[in-house]
Amino acid sequence: MERNRLMRWQAGNVIIETDAAGNRKPTRAKSLDRIDGIVTAIYACGLAERDEGPKTYQGTGIAWV
């Protein structure tokens, strides 16, 4: 299986910062390269976690529908 080279490159540019309240956020503070795909994936996971819509997957385990 071919891995996603673009996401791997962007993941290598991400640094996680933690503020005083313990919140974590991705940053590219030490890199000039892009991290947009990683940030988008984080947002998508957060939205999927809160989704209360109809459940369409009927199997077991993790699946993207």
C-alpha cells in the first residue's frame, strides 16, 4: 500500500504547542513548510467525533463511510 507522501511531509513539519490551560495546537513555528493537510485532518476528526447524525456503518471496528 502506497503511503501518502504529502501528509508524511506535512506531519514532519508540525510541532505541538501546549498553552497554560493544557490546550494543544499544531504549529509550524520552526518550519517554513506547510501543515494545512494535518490541521484539516485534525478538524475533520473533531467534527466526526461530535457528529450526531444517523449511523450508517453496521460492522465492528474503525471504518470511514
